[in-house]
Amino acid sequence: MIEQRRILATAIPGPKSQALAARKVAAVSAGVGTGLPAYIEAAQDGILRDVDGNQLIDFGSGIAVTNVGNGNERVIAAVQRQIADFTHTCFMVTPYEEYVAVAEKLAELTPGAHEKRSALFNSGAEAVENAVKIARSATGRQAVVAFDHAYHGRTNLTMGLTAKNMPYKHRFGPFASEIYRVPMAYPYRWPTSPERCLEEAYAEFTDLVHAQIGEENTAAVIIEPIQGEGGFIVPPDGFLTRIADFCRDHGIVFIADEVQSGFCRTGDWFACDHEGVVPDLVTTAKGIAGGMPLAAVTGRAEIMDAVHSGGLGGTYGGNPVACAAALASMESMREDDLNAKARAIEDTLVPRLKEIADRTGVIGDIRGRGAMLAVELVEDQAKKTPRRR
């Protein structure tokens, strides 16, 4: 067990971490960057212990992965049981119950009471890529609409959907075709005013889809209900509902990318739940399996079943150990009421952040929901001048 407190035993990085960093330079591609100079040897709940004995608060959570904490007892026990039974067979060759059980649980938890199906994969990017494949197969159309500030992954197609050049897209093109980008409803940075953001952003969305693509050519619209890498941007209430309604009216598949915002991070099981928005497809990963690699596409049965047999899958997709971890992780979320804990984090942090904003003058915007919170730093609060350093 690791005591849940911060300990600085050495300078950061300590000598052992420095030695490992030198080994990393000699053995690992320079294209794989690392954020923290300390190398981790153990973790428990919200604390990381590095090889030099320093204990650090885990604000990164494996990039929004360890929602149930590191060393979760239910997850460890489930993984140990599954490893003792078997580690891999590939569901497409010799299937097993754990894959089916995860799909059943996702049908229960994701938004909407309609009949659903799921397909399991390894990463969020894989889930997004397959969601686009499914939408194209179901509609017979090709065009996909994504939003400014979006992040959807690092594969070729998902890089095309992603808005940010550095470090994700720089010199990696050309990217997949038939991807179109529209403005995100970003209240703090909306050109006219936050109050006009909803109406004007929706009008721009519909105008651009109609003029540049044609509704009848659009297979899918994909959006993060709260953008992650883009800066935890929360669209105004009503924006997601209008996008979903527009898609329904025109036979377009509405994809909610809940890879980062899903599984109790925002104080609901999924960020879409805040407004009662029901997507056609939901992509999940990150927090689903307590740190094990697993992802999913879950959606309306008629859309998911439109793909021909054998059209979806992958060697490791829905690995039985990862599935066992996911079932235990979702059980922990329910038993420990992580939605309530996320809301408690918001209730604790937001007033303190507002006090810091008033006192320092460097915080222009405080946004997010639950434990998915961010501040936007500025040079000048009145002018909203971005803070560059």
C-alpha cells in the first residue's frame, strides 16, 4: 500500500530517474515524448511513486484513464482471475463470455433506451475510426463533419478529424479525404459574445454542411460533448441537442466521442447525459477498463448491424483480460458512486478557482463539469489576451 500523501525524497528528477532517461534516449524513438522527468515504479489510488522514492499526486491519471484509481482492488482481482483462466484467444476466432458481458453493460449504461450493439477495440482512435466506418456503411455516404479544436486520435483518419497540427499532424499527411470542419460552439472565444454563441454556432454549422457538403452526402457528424485536448471546451446547453436533431432529420449518424469525457468524469456516466442527448453511436476508451487497453463503439442496433460479418474486429480487440478489468471498473464506478465524487470535486474546486481568478487576474475562463475542469489563462481578463507562457 502507498500512503496517500505527497513526498519529495529527492530533487525531481532523482538520480535513478536521470539514469532511466539516459537509457530512454538511447533506446526509444525521439518521437515518443515524455511529460514528467520522473520514472514511476508503483501507484496506488491517486499517488504515483517514482524510482527515487518521491510520491507525486497523479493529476494526469494516465491521460484520463485511471478513473477508479491505480491499484483498484476489484480490477486487480478480476485481472488475476482472468489471467489464470486464459489471456487471449481472439474473439473473432474462439469467442468468450467477457466480451459479451462488456457489450451488455455498455448497452445498459450508454445514453438511450433503444436496442444497442457494441464492437470492442484497443484504443480511442480505433473506436473513432470504426465508428466512421460503421456510419459510412450504414448510410452509403462518405462525408464526415468534425469541429474546430477537436481531438479524435493519431491514426490517419483520426488525424484528419483532429484539428491541431502540432504535435499530432505535423508532416504526417496527406490525410483521409471527405472530412470537413466547422466552428465549435466555444462561448468564451465566440467572436460576438458568449450569449450569441449557441444561435450563431448552430447557424454556421447548418450553413456550412448545406453549402460545402450537402446533407444527403453526409454520413456522420462527430463531436466531443466536452472537448478534451481542445481545452475542455463546453458548448452552450442546447447545442448538442440541436446537432443531434439536425442529424436525425437528415439521416446523418450522430457520433458522440466520449473517449475522454465518459465513465463518471463529468459527474454523469457520459457527458451527453447532462442534456439528455442520445447519440446514434458512442465511442469509449480511456476510463473504461481501469488502465487496461480497451475501447468500444456502442450504438443503435440497426446502424451497428449494417456492417457485413467480418467487417469489424481486430486481433486484440476485446481482449479477455481487458474485458474483465472493464467489468470490474464499471462495478467500482457504480458501487463507489464516482459520479457523486466527480460532482464533489467540482463543488470544491470551482469556488477556489474563482477566488484565484479574482485575486490574480490571470484566469479568463473557468469551465467544465465534474472532475473535467479547466482554466484558461490570459494576459488581460478584459481583452481575453491569451497567455503564451
